[in-house]
Amino acid sequence: MVVEQPPIRRGPRGPYAKSEQTRKAILDAALKVFAESGYRSGSLRNVADRVGMSEAGLLHHFPSKSALLAAVLERRDEQTQEQFDFDPSHGAEILRSLVKLADYNASTPGVVELFCTLSAEATSPEHPAHQWFRDRYEFTRSMTLKGFQDLAEKGELRAGVEPEAASRGVIALMDGLQIQWLLDRDSVDMAADLRSYVNTLVEHPL
């Protein structure tokens, strides 16, 4: 029997491929610059220098610093979702992934500091990352809530635990632990503390 082979998917070629490669290089450089210097102090010139291009060349790909920041945050989220399983139909896996994410974040202190600083600054509606953080928290709450609802339907939440409150509590704990860890990294283990809290909510420890 002859089995028809699926078409071979090839990556982009030519100028588009080169442009996409350059774009990713800019985003990776911008993440490092913003993580090291902060969004306000990190300049487009710093980013362009790291990529080995002119500031005008960078602006060809990203028309403004705020547009670059938005793309950097999106890329960071894409990288996170590629590494960890956040399928809301498997509540226990979501919680395990959050613990793994907390452990991973401990290896990227500059990024954690950038996130904490930006999230505070972005409470202002005029901040370029304001809408991104609103959307991100809404998505994270929705995902975590569905995970806890899945556990509740399976009878795997402890008595009295409400999925809505649990989802908000986990997010608040992760954010709070990050700040405490940045202030004193030797006395805070983000992953261990998050796992300990989650285990008070579920019937089967992670």
C-alpha cells in the first residue's frame, strides 16, 4: 500500500528569512538591555549596538521604543509557553508548570527585575505596557482558574478551596515571592514556597 507523504514544511527563505532572523536577534538583545538597565534607561542605541546595526536600521523593524517593548514581552511569553505545559484541561500539570516556572525564573534575575519594575510602572494607563499587562493577568487568571476548576471537578481540591480565590492567590504569591527574592535571594526559594502553598490547596501533593 502506498502511503502519501505529508508535504515537507520548509522555513522561510530569502529576504523574509533574514528579516525574521534579524527581528529575533533584536528582541533577544532588547530583553538583555532592558533586563540590565531597565526600560527607561535602556536605549535603542544600546540595543542596536548589541546587534551590530544602526539605530535607524533597528527602527526599520520596530518603529518606536514602546513597540519594541511590546514585542519583547510577547517573545518572552512565547518562550515560556514553549518550555512549560499550561494546558488548562490538566489542572495538576498547570500547577507543576508554575512551580517549574518559578524555579526557572530564579536563573534569570534581570528578567524578573524587569517584570516586577514594569508591572508596577504599567499600572498607569499611559504606560506603553499597560494593556499588555492587563491582558496578561487576565489570561493568567483565566488559565489558572480553569486548572483549579478541573481539579475541583475531579475531587482533587481540598474542602473549602474556591477555584477563583485559589487562582488569584497563586498569582499574587508568585508576584510577591519575586519581589522578596530580588531583595534577598539567599533566604527565599520561590519554587519551594510556591509548591508548599499549592500543596495546602490540593488533595495530592505535587
